[in-house]
Amino acid sequence: MTIDPHTHSTASDGTTTPANLMGEAANSGIGTIGLTDHDTVAGWEEAAAQVGASGVSLIRGMEVSAAYAGISVHIVAYLFNPADPVLQAHMSRVQASRSDRAQEIVERLHKDTGIVWSDVVEETHEGATIGRPHIADALVTRGVVGSRGEAFDRFLNPRTPYFVRHYAPEAATAVEWIQGGGGKAVLAHPCAPLRSKVIPERAFGELAEAGLFGLEVDHRDNDVTKISMLEDALGTFGLARFGSSDYHGSGKPNRLGENTTSPAVLSALIDGCYLEVLNP
Ligand code: AMP
Ligand code: FE
Ligand code: FE
Ligand code: ZN
């Protein structure tokens, strides 16, 4: 059974709708998929409605944008109560801040690229969490760049003058919120240096203390020289080993099922969570 617990849909910065994602998962031989859009649960219902038709089990999750010592970190929240008021407040606050910052980035980009806010709105599904990939898509549509990757290299990374941060809670706080909402927390792609700065190793211990359940060791963005350090951290802090594709449709080269999580870790994840995995 192939388990790919971290993917994105058009509810955030993926390019595949939640319903089509379930079909693509079936075609890729995935038995269990996690839908984990950035800071939203908006895709859950549509994906859940396809569990029967696709024959693919669904883990409902969300990738929480957080920060450690000012460095952006992503924490995947699994199987929590979506009505939890603290997590709902997080979603509202981050989404509002993401929208404000995206508009500010577009204002900074306007003079050099011609891009305007309505270009970005057109690239974003209604109700989706806005991110830099939507600005990248607008730059591609305008013919300024050829791909999302080129847009990040030239215009959207933190080393450019166009970059603006969005609000993000402290990583340990986010872990506590996820547990408080009946879910479990996994630190996503902990060593993805291409994105920006990487958190220091002491963070693993601190987050484990806060209740972190797992580390995403098997992920294409992790620096390969850091894998043995991550494996050591699993043992030292009693964390579960996760792997995933972090599929974003055509927005990234990541392919469904390219990295996976073991059935034993999935069983341990499910144990005691507020929500269950939806099975066909
Ligand atoms: P944001 O959510 O606005 O901070 O943007 C970060 C998102 O952009 C990540 O979740 C990735 O999905 C995406 N991303 C980052 N770097 C790249 C890249 N080089 N090419 C395509 N997508 C990227
Ligand atoms: Fe993303
Ligand atoms: Fe991420
Ligand atoms: Zn992700």
C-alpha cells in the first residue's frame, strides 16, 4: 500500500482540483493520500466526496505556515477538528495576511513587470489560500517568465527587493495549537535550503518538547547531506519518520508517490486523533 501523506490542490498553490487529485492518486497507484493545503481545509469536502469513486483513502490535513527564530517553517497538521476555534483563527489570520502581502508584492513588482492585482486574482481559485506561486503564474501568463521556478529565481525569493513576509505563529505554538485541536504535527521538509534559511538542529528538540509527532525525512527538498542528521534526530527525540511527494500538480516537478510513509507510521499517526482516515 503506497501512502503519500502531503499534497496540494487548487485550494492553495497546487494546480489540480481536490477531486482530480483523488483520480490522479488512483492512477499513480496511491492507496492513501494526504490533502494538506497551506493554511486551509477548503479542499477537504471535495476530495472526501471522491474517496468512493477513486478507491483512495484520504487523510485530511493542512500545512501550517509558521516561523522559528524568524525563519519560515511548515508544519503539517493531521486529522484535527476543523471547527477548533484556535485553528480557525489561525487560518483566518494567515489568509488575510497572505492576501495583504501578496498585494504588496504585486505593487513592488508592477513597475518592473507590469503585473497588476487582478492578474493574480485570475490565477487563484475562489476561496484558495494565496501564495507566491499564484503571483508566479500571473508572471507566466503575462510572458514575463517561462515557469514558476524562474519566477521564484528572479522575482519572488526573499533575496529580491520585492519580497514581503506574511504573519506566521511561532513553530512551537503551532504544534501546541494542532495538538489542542485533536491533531498531530509533522515538521515538513526540515532541510530545504533552496527556499531560504534552514532552522538550526536544536529546533527539533524544542519542537519535540512542544509535542511534535514526526519529521518529514524523505522529501526531495531535503539537503541529502542532512539526511543522517535527520535520522539521528528521529531516534534522539522519538519522532516518526515521514516521507511525501509534496505534490503541487504542474506547479512543481514533484510526482505523486515519489516519497512515501510506512503503514506502521500511518497507524501510529491515526491513533488518538480527532478525525479518522476516510476509507472507500
Ligand atoms: P508562500 O506560500 O507565498 O510563502 O510561497 C511558498 C510556496 O511556493 C511553497 O509552498 C512552494 O509550493 C512554492 N515554491 C517555492 N519555491 C518554488 C519554486 N522554485 N518553484 C515552484 N514553486 C515554489
Ligand atoms: Fe506550496
Ligand atoms: Fe511546504
Ligand atoms: Zn507542501
